[in-house]
Amino acid sequence: MNASFQDRLISLVAGSQPQWKSELARQCGVSAPTVIRWLTDGHTCAGTLHLHAIAAYFEVPARWLATGDGPERVRTRRSH
């Protein structure tokens, strides 16, 4: 069984810098509470534009983030 969008996002934020929520919110053009909702509300998923911004932030394929299909291929993160 594939993990959900929420599960994949949670796995990406594990070990992130403390300011990741505000940085991700700024990159996506949303509020920090929206980012928290993506993590905590199992029925909430980021829209297409936000999904691509999240994938870019964590340097993972948007397709993997959205569906779990394909490799995660996390590269070494650059400093944000």
C-alpha cells in the first residue's frame, strides 16, 4: 500500500531545519497554518502549483510526492 501525500510530506520534513515551515510557506505563497494543515489533515492535499513548489523545496519529483509512484530520489539538500 502506498503512503499518502501526508505520509510522504511528513517523511520529508523529518530532520529539516526548524524554520522549514515558514520557508516552505513563503515559497508556496501560503500561510504557515496551511503548511501545518497539509501535515495534519489527512483529507487535505496541496494543489498542483503548491505540490510543485513543495517538491522543488525538498528536491523530490512532484509525481512521487503526489502519488508515491516512482523513486523518491532525495538529493543532498542545499542550504535554505
